[in-house]
Amino acid sequence: MTDHSATRRSLLAGAAALAGSAAFPRLALAQGAPIRIGTLTPLTGAGGPYGPVMVKAVKAVIDQVNAAGGVLGRKVELISEDDQTSPEAGVRAARKLIDVDKVSAILGTWASSVTTAVAPLCWESKTFLATVSGADSITALPHQGYLVRTQPTTTLQGKKFGEFAIAQGAKRVFFVSPQTPFAKSQFDNITAAVKAAGGDTASLIYDDKKPAYRTEIDEVLRFKPDAVVFGGYTPDTSVMLKDLYRADFKGTKIAFGYSVNQKLVESVPAEVVEKTYMISPSPAEGSKAYETLVKLIGVTSPDPYTTQIYDHINLVLMAIAIAGDASGTAIKDNIRKVSQAEGGARIDNAIDGLKAIAAKQAVNYDGASGPCDFTEIGDISDSKFRYEQVQGGKIALVKIA
Amino acid sequence: MLSYLIFTLTLCGIYALLALSLNLIWGGVGLVNLGLAGFFAVGAYASAIATGAGAPVVIGWGAALVVGAVVGLIVTFATLRLRDDYLAIVTLGFAEVIRLVALNERWLTNGSDGLPGIKAPLKAELGLQGFSLFYLGLVTLIVLLVWFLLRRLDLSAYGRAMKAIREDQQLAAFAGKPVLRFKLQAFAVSAAIAALSGALYAHFQSYISPDHFQPLITIYIFLAVTAGGVGRPSGAVFGAYLVVIFLEATRFATEWVPGLQPVQIAALREMMIGVALILVLHLRPQGIMPERIPKAPAPSAP
């Protein structure tokens, strides 16, 4: 009997030694298993132009942090999946990230439908989700805090469009848009802003695949608007602008910055698009975080989504550090401690942030997309907007406010 | 890992139902239905809207079956005079119409925001893991049941008549088979199965939106039925499991390719799927489990 227990003891000791030796080389590098972070960006499909750069930004930050010793002495590992800009494929990819890779956080879901489909998996499995989708309904989901987004809501964007139209002296504002996740909320909030100033609004939803919009323009002009707001994307908006020009419309034209872009301005006759205003959520251009990001990924003017996902990864890594724990719940409970700690040191990258956290300093991160302060339900509380105008065939900055 | 496997197998089952639906109409009466995603969507929305209005989940699934069958009948009536490629184009258009209706009729479908929070049956009672297992069991059971019924159908006189219509419509009519009635019935049953599959998907994911029902799903199912073997229910089911497992396996396979950017890996995955389709069509056009055509009985002595 004693013999038996002795063998068992020696066996245990042997096993322990074996396990110890196996763990030792890793110990020298960084303690414990790596912290896993997933990105779920569109690499193919409609969002395909955006996803690859987004992943690049996250990878660059993680490489930098690992070179500086990791987080909590652990390496950070990036697992990238493609959501194919489809909620069906997105859910499959998210399940793999959550169940197989056991990531602490998923970053960068782009299409609103993908985010809405993936969000329940995240909160049920206590995985943190940071997104760049804009649909209002997302933060209204019962996410228990496991979700934040850096894209301003449609409510905020609509309000800005309405107020800007009023500021241009418009009283009658017409909104034209294809059916998008934000068309209705955009119009409702423009209406609220315009009605508050005593004006009136009307809207028209059109099919974005049509080659001409004569009948639509007739309907627009019947309303006798002084301002027309375009809610569409580049191809349909350029056709709309042409037909509106043919109909000799003289009022104010306002569009999204992502639809009336350099490409559109170059592709239509100058007088068609002249004097059109563009409004877009502004990255914090000129801020230190923005400059760092530009240098890090070598892209001169990164799109808003890239600046946002850059902020996601910085915030998540710092939240893990301040919590001393890499679980999704720890990130959820601590993200606001690094994004908006009162009187915290102004930090613009994870490396400095991790140092400050190690020195027990409070941290307030100001990112490349903006100040990154979150409300209770996970929306950003403040965002700057960029107002531009086409002047003489060129896009000129009017103001950032 | 375990929950991922359970999830994938559940999805396999849902795809298998779609494959069975396609196999019935394509392998049975020879009508090419490129509108599968549309029927899938009809079922998902029917059940989601019914249960959203307070009906129990079982009623929702029943509603999906009925609405699916009715829509199937409407589509067949609208396409009575069309065959082959022309029918395929119209059904493709039908799926797009369904998607556009779901996108624009906000009062009914909540537009592009989609319908979140669809009831997941017994989820509260069973817990997360329990629910996943229960749903896997349920879906698998339904697949087995539908497979069994369709196999019976294939072996029956009705099934033989269907295949006679597939081979030569005129000849079948000449032999006294009511071709139109067969087509209507087969299309309605096929549409109902696809709709049921959609309803199962909706309550599994608890969220649907017009973006869910892109034509890509139809392509996957065609790949499944082609790989498995057109005209044989076992082949369709096998093909569906194969396709979903292959789709998921490409995620892990690409991890072994060194030195690629994430975007290149994503492209590589799509290429692998395309290559798989070409290989199947090239090496085994009759599918892995080809249709078994029973021998004609020996002529009796005069």
C-alpha cells in the first residue's frame, strides 16, 4: 500500500516537473497564455474596401505592445476573421472566434446588420464587442454593457444635417435617400431640427440602382425646397446631382462626406456639384493619436473606421491592464476607467497608457477618432463633424465643429 | 470548441433542409429554383412576425410552412409557361423581390434594421448550453424526418411519375400523368420545406435582416446538392453537411498558410470554395452519392 502511494507521489512529481519544464521557455518570454483579441471586419463583400486597413491598424498596435513586453506580462495575439459583410457569415465567424479561439474582445464589426447579429453571441458568452456601425438600434439592444461603439449615432448625424440646413437659411428641407439602415432615423432627426426652427420637411426613398431620377426630381421640386439633403452613396448621388442640375435647382445641397467625395467631384461636370456641402463624422485630425496612427500604418488620411478601430484596440488593451484580468467582463467593467477617468492623464496610445497604468496613474484616452467618451448605453457622448464644400471643382474645408 | 461544433452541426441541419427542398424540386421534377433564399426568407419572416405578435413558436413554424407553400404556389402559377433557364431567372428575381419587400416594408419587417430578439424556444428554461444541444437535436430530428418522407416519396409511384416529368414532360403527359398538378404540388412542398428551414434559422439566431438572405445561400445549396448527388435525398443531406463543414474548415486550413495578410486569407477561402465546386463538377458530375435508378422489371413471358 505504501509502495503504491510512493509510486503515485513520484509520478506526480515527475509530471509536475515535466509540466514545469514545458511551461518554462514561455515563462521567460511572457507569463501565461496569450491574451486573444479578435477582429471581425469585412474583408470581402460591400465593406471590402475598409476591412483590410482596419486589421492592419490593429495588428500594428498589437505588434508594438508585444515588443514593449505585452499586457500584464502576457503576449497579445490577434485573430482576424472575415464577416463577408453578411450577418449569416458574420455569425459563423464570430462563433469560431468566441468558442474556438476564446477571444476576450471582438473589434470592428462594420455593417449594422452584422453587428446586430453578432451582439447577442457576445453578451451571452461574456465577450466584449466594439463596433463602428451607426444604426441607432444597436445600443438599444440588451447588451448589458458588453458593447461600445465609436461611430456617432444616426440621431446625432441627422440633427447636425438639420441644424446646418437651417444655418444656411433654408426653411423647406427635402431629404432623398435609398433604403438604408439609417434613412428613417436620419430623416426624423433632420425633421426635428428643422421643425424646431419653424421650417418644414419632406422625404423620398428611391431605388439606388436606377440610371435616371427625373420623376424623383419632379417630386422633390414640387415641394419647392430651399435645401436638398442626399442620404445615398456615391453612384446614386452623382446621378441625383446631375438630374437636379438639369432641373435648374438653385438651393442648398447637402450630402454625406463619404458619398460626395473626391472621386465623385472628378467624375461629374464641375457645375453639377458646385457649392454642394458635405458633412461627415470627423476623425480627430491633427490630434496626437491621429498622427501616430498615420505613421504606424503609412496611410496619409485613414478613413473614419480605421481611426475608430485603432481606438478600440488601445482602449481594450488598457482596460485589460487596469483590470489585471483579460476576460470580456473585466473589459466591460473597466473600459470607461481608461476612456474617461476624471482628472486622468491625457493618453493617446496604448504604450504610454500601459506605462501610466503600471505607475498607478488615472488614464483618460483621447483617440484618433475623437475623445472616445462613452455614455451608459455605449454610444460616444461627443463627436466632431467635418463640414466641407465643393468650390471650383475642389473640396474645401469649411469648418470642423 | 464543443459549442462551436454544436453550432456548426445545427447549421448543417438547417442547410440540409434547404438542400432537401432543392433536391425535391430540381432532382424531382427538374425545375431549377434559384429563389431558394427567397423561400428561406419568407419562412424566417413569417415565423418571426407570428411569434413576435405573441403566437407560440410551434404556431410560428406552422405559419412558415403554410406561408411558404402558398408563396410557392403563387410562384408556380406565375411561371407556368416557363421552363429551364427562363424559370431559373424568374425565381432568382423572386428572391430579390422578397429581399426588397423585407427591406422597404418597415411596418411589417422593420426594414434594414431587421427583427432582433426572436423567441428562442425553451432557452430560458434550458440555459445556453442546454438550448444549443436541444436545438441541435430538434433540427437533426426534423432533417431525419423530412429525409425519410422524401425518400419514401422517391420510391413511391408518385416519385417515379415526378422523375418521368423531369425526363420528358410531354411523354409523361402523354402517358396520362397530370403534369401541372405534379409541378404545383412538388413546388409547394419544396417551398414549404425551405420556409421551415428559414423559421428554424430565425429562432436559432434570434435575429434576421434582409442582409441575411443574399443569393450566396442559394449558391451554397446548389453546391451542396451537386456535390451530394442530384435526385437522391441522402445525397442532398450529405452534400449540405459537407459544404458547411468545408466552409468552416477553410478557416482552419488557411491558418497553415504562412505569410499572408488577413485580406489575402479571406480571398483564399473564397477561391478554395470555387475550386471545390469546379473539382466536384469535373471529377464527379453525378455527385458523391449519385441517384439510383431502379432497373425496369424484366418483361414477363408472353
